Amino acid sequence: MKTLVLTNAKLMSYEKGNCSVYGNPSYHASFSNGSEEITGKTASNASCGYSLVNFSDGRACNVTYHITRAGNVIINKIEEV
């Protein structure tokens, strides 16, 4: 698994998914930095599910993600720039 980073990205859209069996939120989200765009799902039981909505105001962020063998994009971490 190769970890990738999308720098200076902005949250374009998000949609709440189901909660995990432990009650943690899951989201489907799209991020763009002008030249590159990713659409994926937050990782299971990851804290980025809680912080994702904080970036809905247009603040720039760095998004760490990976792509599974099946081609799914999994968002691991969202950090403020």
C-alpha cells in the first residue's frame, strides 16, 4: 500500500455514510487542489471522520490517502495547512 498526499486541497463536497459498529462516522468526500481531484471514503474508525466537516468552510488542507487493490480511495488523515 502506497500512501499519497494531496496538498493545499479544498473540500469540494461530502456526504455522510453509515457509522461503524463502534459508532464512528464515515463520509464520502471530494477534494481538489486545482490540478488534481480525489473522491474517496474516510477510513473505518479513523479520526478524520470527525475533522472532515471542519473544512467545509473552504480552508486549505493536506489529505493523506491510499488506493486499494480494488481501486477504492481511502482517506486516512486530513490536516490543516
